[in-house]
Amino acid sequence: MRCKMSERIMELNRTVSVSSGGHILYLYDDESLYFDNAAAYLTSGAHAGDLAIFIDRSDRIARIQKRISSLLDDRELERIVYVDAERFYGVDVSFEHKKVMGEFGKLAELHFSSESAGIRIWTHVAWKKEHGVEAELENLERLAQRAVQNSRIVAVCAYRGDSISSALQIKLLRQHDYVMTDDELSSTDLSGNSGGAVFPSLADQQESDEIRLAEQIKLETAMRQSESLIANNLDPVALFDGEGRVMNLNAAFERTFGWTAAEMAGVDEAVLRERIGLSGALNDDRHLYPDKAASSRFVPLEGERIEATARTREGAALDVVLTAFALGDTQKPAGYAIIYRDITDFRISERKLQESVERYTSLKKHNHDAVFSIDREGRVINTNPAAQKLTGLSTEEMIGRLFGDWMTEGTLGDILGESGSGEDSSGPTVRIRSTDGRESEVLTSTAPIIVGGENVGCYILAKDITEHKRLLIEKQTAEQMSQAKSEFLAMMSHEIRTPMNGVIALTQLLLETEGLTDEQREYIEVIRRSGDSLLNIVNDILDFSKIEAGKTELLTEPINLREDVARSFDILLAEARNKQLELGLSVKPNVPEIVVADSNKLRQILVNLIGNAIKYTDRGGVFVSVDTEKGAPAGWVRLAFRIRDTGLGIPEAQTEQLFDPFYQLDNFMTRKSEGTGLGLAITKKLIELMNGEIGVRSKLGEGSVFRFTIEAQLPDFEDVPVETPAAIVPDMPETAKLSILIVEDNRINQLVMGRLLERLGYDSDLAEDGLEALEAAERSRYDVILMDVRMPRLDGFGATRLLRENPGLYGRPYIIAVTANAMPGDRERCLAAGMDEYMNKPVDAKRLAALLEQAGKQIRH
């Protein structure tokens, strides 16, 4: 190959006359062939007596010098001038054609002379890639072509093939007389008929020049067309030469796909297609790229639009439309262009529009409310199935008719409002009659129908509220009845508890007096038990009412389960002994000792069930067992309680109603016992509140087994307070010097409260209503005020509010509400009013003593 290319240089020497000048473009890919050709060119020139100038980097100059030093004598070696390209091109600053031509002028002054037989120049064009450098090169080559022709110089401009774009290569062809590559040497005739190996003869030169001129005009036209396309098109555009290789990409392509023109220069269209994700979307049948097996030329289908999904460099999907067309002559084009129009936003908008249409259609079709589309004259355009059901007519029967035809109350004007345009609004209720005579009350609302920016009608949404209104009336009636029941129960509780306070408290005091005969004591015990029974009945009714209202809450805390069950036994132990019954308790070892639960409600359940078992058992005993079951959530335990008795048993038919409110087993047992029939109903509700359930198995004459479960939380033992011996302080009530004011309007309750305080060691003063309480508190600063709630002139709430608003006048007494109100929320209302504690009537002496002790501690601290 080296010898062959040297002969090519010799042929160049013979063909191109130094006297007429010549400009040769050398595009090389093989570095070694570059040095072979450069050495042959310089050597042949020196042999011929010409001045040979070699412009290249210093390291490449050294390589050439070493190669030709042994081929020339000293005189011939002097005819070769070596110029460092780094200085010549000024690449350390920037590549500017004016500076380069200035360097060329200095070089000519130093070395060009009339004595020289001729001048040959070999220049390797290299530069730093920077913005605008290709335009500088184009200007440089234009000036170099003129200088070569004017100065009778043969010049070879060598470029590495991959260092310049295809577009620049085409432009450079117009500014050189010949083109040489690693494989061939030819004229710059672009007709494709040169054969690539033979220079034109002088006889054919004129014809060749005419052909070349025509081809150059065609190429220039194509280039102007492509440059305009790239400069002005906002869509991504790729330009290809006749073989389907990338010549250029516009800025929109780079922005959209992320690939730069420099990265893609010279690559095949198939490679470009693969990089932008279109290789799977297109195939040879679409003819958007050359079929290499059938033809060597790139043959896109002119004007065809193909939709496909492309991908950016980062992997984002793009919907695109591809359009391909030829550049220049469509029969023999100089290249091709493909436009990749990004229609992603259009497709997204199209999908959104389709989704909106489908949602609207689905909403209208499946809407439970009637939807009428009407025009500006009030005539029906369309309806949905709910509208057909409301009127009893099909859509076809309604279209064109006035909407008001079905209205029996109200008008279309009422619905549309004053504007009559049907703008978004909530309208009135109207009545619509169906074809079967049924009338429905509907709540209307409207929305405009806008087409092309013009209001052409409106939608009327008609919600049938006939059933809703009926249910609302029933709900309001039920709420009023519930409120009336609650008020009645509160009133009854107050009216019953007030006299019961006198009966029970005075009975307790009477039993403690000396000198009673046995007969008198027996009578008083009967009174006490009767009072307790009546109080239990009231408590059961209030408890059930509170549960029914959903106002019962669990107050959970760590408890000792075994001790709590045992306390329930202690409460009922005396009653069991009186009947000579055995009481048995068994707690399995797997039952945790400490759980987090509501101790009071668990005790209420056990006392109720065990108390019932004792009540209906005359001999034998009652036995309770506690175990655990599976199925509790993590961190919880399911406790199973079993209460077995040896009593009368329950008929199977009665067990299904056993837990119904107000149901009593004594219906079939001749009413041996008393009660409201609410005990088991309350028990069942409390168990369900603890996520449990209750059931019963019984056999007449043998006894019954009640079984229930509840869920309790397992404690975090770090949070459970541990009592140390030092922290245990014995109960030592302190009665020292607490000044107490009783505020009570009922004479009996005044007597009861005074006697109880006297027995507990306290002195007290009396006020009969709230106004008297304020006067007394102003005269004397009291430590504790026992405040009734319902009183004439000024009630307990009003008195408490005034006491709290004027601490400078009345001090800061500890106020305990003492009231017969025991309904849900009564305690909370008292505390919210500013009272410190709450106590029910009838007053329990132990509870009163505990509250006074608590008040004393708070006052002292």
C-alpha cells in the first residue's frame, strides 16, 4: 500500500502542474498511510528542485524527518522547510483564519523566491474544537484556494476524516481541485462517474468543469435548503447524505433527544434510529432507511408520515411523527432529511380529552341523580337513566319537550335563577310528577353547557330527596323523643334521689342510735333495704340509658386481676353465707396477674352475674373460674370467665331472651325476686364494650353456666407504678379545722348533710340557695362548699361561676357538687362549671369522708 500511494503522489506530480497551481483536499483515516503520502510528497518535491513546506505538530515533524533523512542529500534536505503547526495555527489561543493567513504571509516572505522552481505545501489542519471553528476553516480554505491559484502553488490540506463534520466536508469539496483519501485519488467531480482512480485529461477538463459546476450548484442549493430547514424548524431534524449517514442534527433534535450533532456525525441512520429507540418501531417495509441487501443507496419513502414511540437519551418516552424527504433533485438527491415531530403533548391532551369524555359519559350514565341537558329555550336535549326513572319517560320521549312539563311545584326560572343562564349554582327544591302519578321532591343544581366559548344551555341535576326528607323527619322525631326521654330520666332521677337521700341517710343514722328494740331495728332494716332496692333500680335505669346513648367509656388502668375478682366475691360473701351457699374461685396459672382494664366495670359484670347466681340458688354453691383463650391481638389477652351455679336452672326457650332489656326470669318463677330486668342487658353491653361476648347453658333442676370473654391489654411493666413500703401511708382522716358551707334548699337534705358532717367531726354553716351562698362566702372565707345544683333564685352553676370570677372577694374554696342529677354528662358539666368534685345523692358517708379528706390535703398543699 505504501508503494502504491507513493506512485499516486508521483502521478499527482505529473498531473498537477506547479506552474498552474493546484489545491488538493486529503481526507485520511489511516495514520501510517498519512506519513507514507506526506513523505512521498515532500521527497518528490525536493528531488524536482521545488521548495517543500511541511506544516504539522513538532512530534509529527520529527517522525517525517526521520523517514526522509536517508532518502535525500544535504542540498535536497535544505529545500524542505518544517513549520510547527501549534504556532502557525495559534491553537493555544483560538483558530482564526485571518491570523493563519498572516502567518502564511510571513512564511512567504522568508522562503518564497523567484529562483525557486516551484512551491509545494503540505499542511495538516488541526485545531481545538470550539464554537465557530468550522466557519473559520471554511473562510481559511476559501482564501487558501485563491492564494494557491494566484501564487502558482501546489498545496495539500490534510484532515483526519472523523475530525470534521460531513456538512463541512461537502463545503470543502467546492474549494479544492482534487480530493484524495486512503483508498483513492480523484477530481472533485460529484457526479459519481469519476471511478475514483483516474485524473481527467486536459481534453476532458472543460466538460468535467461544466459537470462539476452543475453539481456544485445542485449541492449549494441543497445545502441552502438544509441550512434553512435546520435554522428555522422548531421540530427535531436530522440530515443524511445519499448513503444514509448523518450529516447534521439541528438544535431542536439535540434538545429533544439529548444527542449532539458532533456525537452522531457520520453514523448510519440505523444507528441513529437505534439510539432514539425507533429500531423496534420501524422495519425495511417502511423504507425509512436503506435496504442494504437490495440497494446501496438510502431510499426514504418521500412524504410518508409514520407515528412511533421514540426515547430520549435519558430513557423518556416520546410520541413522534416521522416525515422524510429528499434534498435537491428528487431523482438524484444530494441527501435526505427526516423530521421527528414531537406530538407527546398532543397525545397526552388527546388522551385527557378522551378520558374526560368517557368520565362525563360514565358519570352521566351511572349518576344516581337525574341529569337533564336543556337548551336556552328550556327544551330537553339529553337525559340519563336516573332522569328516565324519575319521569317515567325514555330519553327519546323527552327530547324537544319543555323541562317544565313535569314540574308540579316551582318553575324553570326558579331553578335557573335571575340570570337564566344556568351558571354553576344550587337551586331550590321542586316537585316532579312521573307518568304513573307519583310525585317526587327534588333538590336542583345547575351547570352551564359551553361550546366554543358560547353558553348554549345548561345541565340540571335533580336529586330525589323524597325518601331522604322522610328519613330526616323520622330522625328528628327520634332525636326529639330521645332528648325528651333523657330529660324525663334526669328529672325522675333528681326527684327520686332527693327524697331517697333523706330516707337512706337518716335510716343509717337511726340504726346507729342506742336504745332501739329488736322489733324497731327490724323495721328500720326493712326501710333501709327497701331504700337500697329502690336506689338500685334507679341506678340500673340510668346505667342502661347511658350505655344506650353511647356515652359509656372505659377507664383503663393496670389492675391485679386476681385481687379484683376476689373483691367481687367479698361484696357477695355475706349474702352467700346467709343462704349457706359455697363460693368457689379458680384462676388458671396461665392467667396474667396484672392486666390493663376497667376495674369498676369488670367488678360490675362479676357482681351482677355472681349475684344472680346466688339469688337463684337455694343449695349447693356458685363456682367461678378464670382462664385465657387464643385470638387476642398482639399485646392483648383474651380472658374467659365461667360462673356455674347449682340453682333452679333456666328453660331453654327463655335463654334466647335472657339478655333483652326489662326481661325477668321471675316471669315463670312467680316473682320471687325484685328488679328492673336490666341487669343482664347492662352486663352484655359492658362485655361488648370490652370486645367480648356472653352466653349461657342451663338445665332445669341442675343449674346454669354463664360464660363470657373480654379483651385486656398486657401492661408495659416499665409504666406500672411499684409501691414501696415507704410509699404506703395509712388512712388517717384529718378533720382539723375545715370550714364548710352547705348550700341546699331541701329541708330534709339540709338535716341529712348536717348530721353526716357532725358524725364525721366537722362544723358547718347553711345557705338555702346560691345568693345566700355568695353572701355567706363574702362574710367568711370557707375551705369547702357542698353545692347543690338545682336551687331557686340562683342555681349551683351560677353561684360557682360568680365565686370563681371573684377570688379576691370570695377566696378560692374547694367546691363539691352534691346533686341528684346522675345522667350521662352531669359530672362533666359540673367540673366544666368550675367545681372541683362531684357526689351523687343519696349521699354516702364514706364517699363524703374521702372527698373531705382529699379537699383538706389540696388546701394544705
